[in-house]
Amino acid sequence: MNRRVILVLLSVIFLFPLLMPNAANSYAVEHDPELWKVVNPLNTTTSFLNTGAHPDDERSNLLAYMSLGKGVRTGSLIANRGEGGQNQIGLELGNGLGIIRSEELIEASAVTNVDLIILSENLSDPIYDFGFSKSPDETLEEWGEEVVYERLIRKIREYRPEIVFPSFLNVDSQHGHHRAINVLTLNAFEDAANPEIFPEHKEEGLTPWQIKKMYLPAQTVSGASWQVSNNYQQGVAGQTVSIEVGNEIDEVYGKTYAQLGEDSRYLHKSQGMGRDLPVQPIYVNLELVKSISEIPGEEDTIFDGLDFNFEDTAKRLTKKDNQVRGSLLKVQKALDKVVNQYPSRAGTFVESHKALAEVSKTINHVEKSRIDSRLKDDLLFKLQVKKDQLNKVSQVASELAVTVEVENPTLTKGGETAVQITASNNGDKTIQDIILELNTPESWHVSDGGEKKNLKPGEQVSASFTVEVPENAAYFHPYEKSTITGQVTYKQQKESASFNVQPNTTVAVLPDVSVDLHPDQIAINQLDVPETVEVEMMLTNYVNGPSEAIPSLELPLGWSATSSQEVVNFEEQGEIQNVTFTVTPGNAIPEAFDVTGVVEVDNESFRTTVQPITYNHIRDQYYPYEAVSKGISFELTIPEGLKVGYIDSGFDQIADYLKEIGMDITKLSNEEIASEDLSQYDSIVLGIRAYRKEGLPELSDKLKEYVEQGGHVVAQYHTPNDSFNGDVHPPYPITIGTPSIRWRVTDQNAEITVQNPEHPLFNYPNEIETADWTNWVQERALYFPSAWDDQYETFISMADPGEEPFTSGILMAEYGEGTYMYTNLVWYRQIQGQVSGGYRIFTNLISYPLQK
């Protein structure tokens, strides 16, 4: 059914009867988006899967069109967790960022009502976002092609999509991760249907699945690859079908599908996603590249050639399979009755249970029939999908408001908590035989809860439980399902329905005590070895009540430590205490070493840091990892008297790391920049993307004045989307290259050519050698300037293999009495990643004024 209507006048809208279920009266009723979101999928049996590499790779406007618009069972399959990306809301990187991006993806998927599938399973998974790649071969080698492909085929066989669409093309201008998923997705068209590919799946009950249609993004007229941005034109090269998503308002949701897609993208806050879009023509242009039928030159819709519902399936049944035709038609009729009750929740509730009975009856009929085995398998799967969808319809239409309150969501082994499930009947129908139960892992002990009862409109029922956590319980993992969920089962029309409810907060089994070491990384200057190093141990008690902990450090051979407190006594859960260790390094300091935090509670040792991750747009999470401070030692000359001001962007921790190794670093606020005499600083460093900091762009004249009077500014990289104005903020113009994919060096081992090795930048105060450019992490540089004023001097060149070199990685110009430097090398990844060369070279960059 076509429910879209062009927005002409909001004050008066006349609708044709066929535009909506019960459309004769639709203009007189308020729409119910929550109900329609679960009712609309009853209109169709077809399915769609979008594949991508990272969180935010999903094609949100197309997903909104398919799921919210057409009711299609829609999935979003993502390979990794986005651990290698940047973080625009905090300091988490690596796995910490991966947890945030995974939660953002969950929230975004809820907006577009799509099923989320992630191939990466745990914090040490090989399918990891290792940073930008320009090659699908490199990506698959890093991930393990067999691993990622087996999981992809498994998920396709589980989800059984009829239409599959990878988000990106396999072209040189694309991210290697995107290209790898494109390659594997295309191969899966044949391989998911081949029983010889991963035959072990059959032993697990998974049967081969034939995708019906495979689409790719159609190229633009210029031939460039289809990017994240939308197309504002129709009729591009290779297009088979075009879907308009931006010019028509969905009557129920009050927005276009492009706008609904952006609502979901706004939840990718760590990546700065989301745009405000006007109502305007926006097209998703697709090319059909593989099909079980002949590929036409042009299609009317993406659904051409597919059964859209059970009625379509019934019409094409052969004489042999005709025995189930009547049952399928009855099911479709029952589903249509549910849809036609919208927006009446009471009517929908009753009809959904009648439809559940009809689906159950048809499942039984199909199971006993002698129809073709593949058809039987397909029908049983689709009927089960409809059963699941009807349970969701019943849940919403029943107007049961259910809460699961966990008294103590922070658990330890051997601990317990009270849980209460409360159900309120806010609807017009009596809920029959309602029972509230609790789901936990099998080995957990749960006391009996409530009993069955009828719940009249306006009534409330509660069930209380005591949950005991066994000593062999698994610790919390951020990517696993909640250990405690509520289950609600009830009847209507003598047909049962059930649904699960998540607790009101994150439930986690954690170590008795968390051990958090500061600093989490230790850098020792071999030219100035400290007599002692202080290590702070922050201990958090997760035991529900008093506990006694004995803290200690595991140190390199020959090292020793004394602590400020030998025994820590906690009075209550959540209490935090700090212990200071004074560490004396031994005579021999390894180039790399570990300092491990240990705490003993009741004769059991714990070595885990539990990092809470809390943001308003996602649920609370925990990141557990080993309590280790990684250490390095190297020779670093720091000029005597060097004084540096650091404008902290909130996106890097370079200032803290340089301070730890002995530099005089002062973080400058906007107020201090505006009011202080900046000439007291030999150098002022701008953190990465510093001009995103509110108020800083207005202070660029003060920084230029500082340079003009003899100061030295080192500005780190900015993106084209930051508030950095290359014509205004630096003393001479700098243009950041776009698209950014073309202006980066992703090979962390890419060869570096120093154009003038005798220049002071590479000799004072540290003599830079080839070794300083080795063992870098993740990448060399991002967002290279594509153009710059002739006043700037260049110093180094670098390139990914087979590409033309970039020379703008370090730009420096004299301005008045001072110097201004812009450098887009990823110093923060090197210094925070404990690359000694990163420390040494960056020290030279900020020490430049003192060599004069």
C-alpha cells in the first residue's frame, strides 16, 4: 500500500481511500507511529539486507524507506565495531570507542526499525577496525578472509534476505574495509546457496540460502563512486531502479525517509553524523548486478520479480504444492485484518491474536504437507517470522507497560539482587493469564515469582524475584546480551503471546574490585632516569557491602615498590580509594616493560580495570581490560627551560603524556589565551581539531599576534568539517584536501623522505634517525593540505605504496619575528601509542624556537 502523500497544505489534507488501512477515516484520526512500526511489516514477506564495514556505513535513508515505508523485514549487517575511528565526544579510542560506536549503532537501528547484525563478536576479535586501508586484500589479510566470510555466509543463511545491497563499490577511491565487504557480499550470492561452502552449517541446522537479487550503488554521471552523500539526480550510469526518498512526507512519521534516516545518523555522535535535510528530491540509485532471473534494463520497483506477500506466493504454487495454497491465503487475509484495524490499538490487539492462531495452524499444515522441501523450508521460516512480528504487534497493541527493576545491577560472583517486574494494563482489553517471569543464565538461581492472573484495564501486577549469582558465573562482556531480562506471557482469544523486556539499567557481573592504574602508560627518559616513579592505583569496590583488599604491583625484575596503604578496607559498594605506589626502577630499564596492578580479596587475585562508559545517547556500558601500565624507555633530549602552552581540544592527550616524561606543559583555556601574556611560552601547540573548541576561532588573531612577536605555534591536523578556516586562522592560507580519503597515508610503515636532513627540525634537540620513523601505529597522516601559500616551507614527503607522495605533512613559515607550523601527522596516535620516535620528533617540532 502506498501511504505517502506529497505535502501540499498541512492545514487541509484529503486522502484517497486506498492510501492507508481504514483510509476513509484516516484524515480524522491521529496516527500512531509506534503501532504502525510493528503493524506495517505484516503487509509483506520480502526481506532486505544492507552490508557495510563500520558502524555508520548503513544506508540510513534506504533502510528507512524499506523498513518504515514499505514494512520490509530489513537488516543491517556490519563487519566491525569501528575501533579505529576518531572520537568526537570523548577520549575513548580502540575498544573503548568500539563499545560506544556499537551502542550508537544499536540506537540508530532502533530509529529505522532494522535488525542489527555485527560480525565482530568480542573485544579481541580479528574482525577489527585497524584503521584506514586502501586495499581489500590488506583488509581481508588483517581480518582473516576465511573467518569473516564464514560469519557472513552464516548470517545470510540465518537471516535469509531476498534482496542484498552492499553500501559501497569496490573502487580505488573507497576505504579498503568497504571494498572487502563489497567483494565478499557479491561472492555470497552464489556461495550462500552452495551446500559445499561451509558444509558444517548444515550440521548446525542451517540450510543454504539463495539470495534473489543483488544490487550495487549506481555510479554518478561523472563515474565517481557512490559515496555517503545522497544523489540529487535521477538517471545515473548503470541505474536499474531509482528510489525517491527525500521529497515525499511519510504520513505516519511526518518526515521524509531521508529525514528519518538522518534522525538515526544523529545517534552516531562520536562520528559527528547527522544533517538537517529539507524536503527535496533525493534519489537512491541502484544497479541490479545479480539475480536468479534475467536482469532487465530497467525496473519499476526494487521488488520486481519477488513475492511481496503470501498471496503472491499462493498464486505461483505448482499443482503439486497447491495443497497449502488455501492456508496461505487464509493467513494473508488474517494479516490484512490486523493491518486494517490500524490505528485502533484495541482492534489490532484482538485481530493480532486471531492471526497468531491462523499462523500456528498453517505452520502445522505446512509441516505435515508433502510440498517441495525447499518451498516448505522457506514457508516455515516466513511463517515463523510472521509469528514473531505478530507477537510485537500484540505487545504494542495490548498497551501493557512493563518495567524490570533490578535493585543492585552491579553484581559480583556469589552475590544476589532483588528484581521486580511490574506490568500495568493501560489498554481497553483484559489481559488473560498474564505471567511475569525472569530469564537468567542457566546456572543462576532464581526464586519463584508471580502466578497467572487476568489483568483488567487500569490494573497492575508485580512479581518479585531474588537472583543469586553462582561462583562460576561469567564476567560481564559489553557485546553479550543482558544476563537478566523479564518475560511477559499472556493470552487473548485463547492464543498466547510473549515478549521480553530489558532491565531499567545495565546489569553486570564485575570483579570484586576494579584496579585502575595511573598513568596507564609509563615513558622513562633514559637520559634523565627518575629515582622513583609514582603510580596511582584507583580501587573501586563492587562487592555489595564491606570488603578488604590487599593491593600490589607486579614489576620488572629488579624493580621495587612501596605503597601508601598495605590494606584497603571498603565500607560499601561503589566506594573508591586510591593507593600511591612509589616505584624504584632497577639498574637495567628494558625498552618495553609492564607494570601490572593486582588486588587480593578473600584469597582471590583480581587484575582487571573496569572502565564505565556513560553518555546520554546510549545505555551505560563497561569496558573491562587488564590492569597494566605499558612502559617504554628511550633517549629524549628536552631543552632546558622549554615552556609550552597547549590548547587542549579534548580529542587527544598529548599534553598529559609530554608532562609525564618531564616537560613543562601548561594547558591554556580560552580565557587564558585572551588575557595572558603568551610570550612566556616558547611554543604554543594546538591539539587535533582544536578549532572545534567553542570560542577558539575568535582567538586566532591573538595567536597570530603571538607568532608575529616571536612565538612559535604548532597546529595539529583539522578536518574539512571543523571550524578551521585555512584562509583566516593561519598567517598564510592553507587548504585541507578533499575528499579526505585521497589525502592521507594509511600505511604506518610508509617510507619517509626528509627533504633537508640538516635542518634543525631534525637535529635539535634530538638527532632524528631512520629508527624514529619505524614502528608507528595505525597510520602516518590524515587530512593533508592540498594547497598552501608559498611562504610555507616543506620538510618531508611520504606516500602509500604505488601512490604519488605528499609533501605537506609539516609546513612551516616565518611570520614577523616568529614561526607558524601546521602538521597533519598523527602525533597523538604515536605518543599515546608509545612510539618513541613520535616523542622525539614532536619534541623537536615544539623546541624549534630554542635552536636559534
